[in-house]
Amino acid sequence: MKAFVKHGKEPGQAAIMDVPRPEPGPGEVLVKVAGAGICGSDLHAFNSDPGYEFVTPPVILGHELAGVVVETGPGVDPEMVGRHVTAMAIQGCLKCSTCLAGDSNLCLDRQVIGLHFDGAMAAFSVVKAEQILPLPDKLDLRLATLVEPVSVALHALRRTVIRPGDKVVVSGPGPIGLFCAGLAKLHGAKVLLLGMNSDATVRLPAAQRLGVETAIVEGESPEELVRSTFGGVADLFIEASGAVPALKSGFSLVRRGGTILIVALYNREMTWFPSPAVRDELSLLLSYASTMRDYQQAISLMADQAMDFSALAQQFPLENAEDAFQEALAGQLLKPVLVV
């Protein structure tokens, strides 16, 4: 079968290759992949960025997947064949106290499909049966590749409380930032999404189609942009860009007693003088990945068409995976989906 394989440790060493079709083992199912999303983690792995040294080639990339079960391994109910499914991207052991408490994203033995072991950028993918979730037939399978990033945004917003009328600033109009902005708006919040000049062609217009107000912060004062939009400071600042300067700016954009919520990952350290934030009694919250509960909520929201999720995805044939990666790295795409 065809698969997009990270075949070397150097940046960009990944390509479409012919590999053997996998066979499901005990407790596993074979999924015929309909689509696999390209995530920031995939881009980091593709580039061999710091923090991704654990990725050991050769490995098939891809952890945002949707497809149909076509075969079951020993110990798995054969009635699962034919079901539409997605899979947990970050897979906990499901046995430790952390997993049993519902926090599998924090499991000490967690692994990521498509990074620690072969993933979904292929015609077929083997997944542990205990890590899959059913999808309603009415949910388009290629669109269902967005379940994982939607679940990440939902998990982040569960870390705080958003009330109708709250003023929310989101930094970074990538997929997670866009979903955070759109979901905050569904909560009744007033939302401002901040981006850069490079976001003006694709990402900010996508946010505007969701009814989210946007602004380009490059060359402007973030404080003035927020003040002109809200008539004052925000209640909540969500940092989804992964840019240290953006995170630093957030502390001056919220009211006393306000909240900073970080859902991005960063590639460098930040120096920070915390005393002003202490005096303002700000709340600092951090959010990582998502849990099965978040996946289930994401599936429900998408099946009910709570947002126009289709406006956020751009489809590429699997054979054009390298082109999709290069365009994504150049910031020309919002949520590329490789379709089989």
C-alpha cells in the first residue's frame, strides 16, 4: 500500500513509499483510512524539530484519522467490521490511576499514533480496538478527521469557565486557535482572534466566515486592538500560536483577576517577571491534548453541525502529501487533510 513515511532523522526526510499492508494483531482492528489530517506535531516531526527526537524512522505519520473497520484481530468482536471510526491520537495505557480517572492524555506511558508507531497517512492503519470511537454515519468521514483538533479545543475550554458576554482574545488563527475562537463564540462570548500579516489570505478569512472578529497584530499595539474592540481589557486570553512574544503580551491584555489559558507548544524558553501578574491575581491555566470525553463531545458537535467545520479543511490526495506538508509549513493552509 501507499503511505507517507518519515524515513530519516534529517529535516524533510519523508516521502510516499510502498509498504506492506498491516495485519491486525490481538486486540486490534484494521481501518481503511478515508482521511488523515496534518497537524502541527506532524510538521514538527517532518522537520525533525527539537522535542521530536523520540520519533524513530521509519514511521508512517498521522494521528488525526477517520475510516472504516475492515478487519478485526483475535479477541475483537467481528461485528465491528463496517463501523465508521476515529481513534485516540494520544493513547494512554488505560490501566493506571491517571487513565482510570479519565486523564489518559497525562498517562506516564502515553504514546502518539503516527509518532511512536505507524499512523494513518496510509491506505490502511492498525489501531487498538480499545482506542477507537464510533462515528455516526451522517458525519462525513473525511470531515471527521477534524474530530481530534476540535477535541483539543474543547479540552482547553473545559479548563476554564466562559460565560455569555465574556470578552475573549485568542492568539493564533491555526486550527486550534480557530476552534477555540469558534467554540468560545458558541458559549456566547465576544471574541477577538489575533493573527499576523501571513494569516490574512487564508486563516483570518476562515475565522470571519465563522463570525469571529479578527485583527492583525503585526505592527500594531495588542493592547490598543483589544481596547478598541472591547472598550477595555479581556476576561480571558487564549494563547494558541506557540509564539513566546504573543504569550508575553497576553498578561497585559486581561483584567485584574482574569485568566491566561495556554494551549500551544513552544520551541524556545520564555523569561517572565511574574510579580505584576501576582499583584493582578491572574489565573494561569495550561491545556494538553484531549481525552475520550472530549472526543465524544467533538463528535456530537460535528454531527450536529454546531459550526461550519467544512470551511476549515483543504483536501489533498495522499500521493500529494509532501506538497501539502510544504504548503502547511509555509502557512498557506488551514487544516490540510490527506484523503485516500
